[in-house]
Amino acid sequence: MSIDSVRFALFAALVLALPSIAMAESPAAPPGTRPDALSEPPPRDTAALCPLPSRPEEKLVHKNVPEAHVAVPDYAGLPATPVAPELTGSIRRVELPAGRKLVALTFDLCETPNEVAGYDGEILDTLRAEHVAATFFAGGHWALTHADRFGEMAADGSFEIGNHTWTHANLRLADPEKLRREILAPIAAFSTVAGQSMCRRPDATADAPMPRPRLFRFPFGACNPTSMQAVNAAGMLAIQWDVSTDDASPLMSADAIVKSTLPEVRPGSIILAHANGRGYHTGSALPRLIRELRARGYAFVTVSELLAAGRPVITASCYNERPGDTDKYDTWGLHKAAAQPKSQPPSTAAPAKLPAATPAQSGRIN
Ligand SMILES: [Zn+2]
């Protein structure tokens, strides 16, 4: 019996049991007793049920659907311990001791308010099959609209979950209230979803179903001093990247991703990609990237593991390849129609590269 069949059978059994449960709760039941039907169920074999097989259709992005309307979780009163002063700023890579060849694969799970973005199961399947550790930067909104998948990921000891804001706002443009919501609401969302998941970490408790996110990634890779201070004050390290796969561009084939990424990787690199359906050929490029990097002597670790292995390379500002190159996203709406292919929405994690138009827009954009 397949895992899907097992799950369906459990669901069917529950549905069939409901009428008898309702009947058993009739006044005929003696006060203070519980009918057998309501007794504690046997422990579930979560190892067999988590994760469920991926399905290609999960990668699709759905705009303006009812499922996109999710409530903002209550984030008031969340405790926070600011990060140490020496770790404030934009972390781009990690300087490692000589001879160590570690690299961190990171995948953004971005989602804007009126959409249900995708889940690229091909990526997760490959990572698990190859026993590759990775870090996912999830939007809080994405976590709520992909509760089952988020629960699986949060329970997987090979994966680290970072915060990618509530609804992928450009935090350079956010007012104080929005800034707080975008930074803090995902923390509440993650905890809620992980706590409700059938997939549980071995170290999970009722109060802490998953570790509180220690990492944060700015949407569009865009920050300013105010938003950086807010992220660091909330206890999260701002993690950027030094290598982009450029996978948010539909123009990048799997072959192009592999060929352009490999030469950029060095020990301590943090590699940017997407797993929300807007990494267009990431899934087909990933097996080759893993194989080629391993052949070059690299091992894969989470971002926190990478940080623990060396000294982070930190810059005061956020940028893609050079300071100031993400400033254009402050006026994204003014030029996106002219500059962006119609098939490529501007809400990707890190907006994909545009055709070079002006000197200010030249260079790779992620
Ligand atoms: Zn994003």
C-alpha cells in the first residue's frame, strides 16, 4: 500500500467514524466517561507518513484564489534577544579555516498576499535522496498556505528554516507597523503550523514545536538601516548570499544555472535559489550542482552550521553583487511593466534578472 493510500485510509476511517462518534456523544453516555471511540488514538508512524510524496502540480503558483486569504497570526509579545553587535549587518558568506570546503544551499519560499505560491517538491526530493542539508527561508504566509509541507520541512533534521517575512514586502518601504508585522508574524506562523503538523521533530515540545528562526532573509535582498536594525533587534541574523543561481529567471535553463553557478562557488559560499515554484529550472539543475560540487570536495551544511564553522563576512548594507544594486526595487512598480517579461511576476523572492536597460540596471539581478 502506498503512503498516499495509507493516508487516505486513515482519513476515510476518521470520516466513517464521525457519525458513530456523534452518536456516542448522545445523552445516553454516562457523565464523566468517554466512549471508546474518543480514547487516545495509537501513536502514528510519522516516519512512514512524513514526508508525503511530492506532486508536480504543487509547483504551480495560484494568483487571486480564496486559499490566499489567511489571517495574520498574533505576534504581539514575542520575546526577542537582539543579536550580538558583531553579528549585525548583512551576512554574505563565511570565511572558513583553510582546507574546509563547506557550502550552504538556500532556497526561498516567497509568497505575496494574494497568491498561493508553489512547493517545488523535486528540490526537496533530491535533497533528501542525496542527504544534502539545506536552509529554507519561508514566508509566514507561505507556511500557512502550505501547512503540511511546512510541517514536514520543520520536522526534518537536515533542514533549517529561516524567516522570509510575512508577505514578501520590500522592507525599505515599510512603515513601522508593517515592518513589525513582516518580521514577527512569520515567527508566530511557523510555531503554529509546526505545532499542528503530524510530523514532529524528535526534540519538539508542546511549547516549542520547532526552533525559533534564527535567520532572516530580506525580500529582494533589499534593506536599509532601519529594517536591518529591526531584524537584528528581533534576534535574527540577516543572511544574504554571495552566489545566486539566477533561477528566478525563466530564461535560465538548468544547464545555464549549473554553468553560471559552479565557477562562483568557493568555500563558505551561501547559494541563493528558490523552491516556491519560481525557481524555474532549479529542480533539474540541482542534482548536477550537488554532484559537481561534491566532486570538487564540497560538503553541504545549513547556514547555521556554516556560521559555526568560521567567521561571517558582513557588510553594513544589502546588495546583490555591489552596493546599491538593489535600490531599484524601491521603484519596481514604475518600470516593471516595461522591463519584465509578462510570464515573470515581480513578486519572486529575489526578482529575476531584467534585460539590461540602463547603466543603473546593468549586471545580474536576483
Ligand atoms: Zn523571496
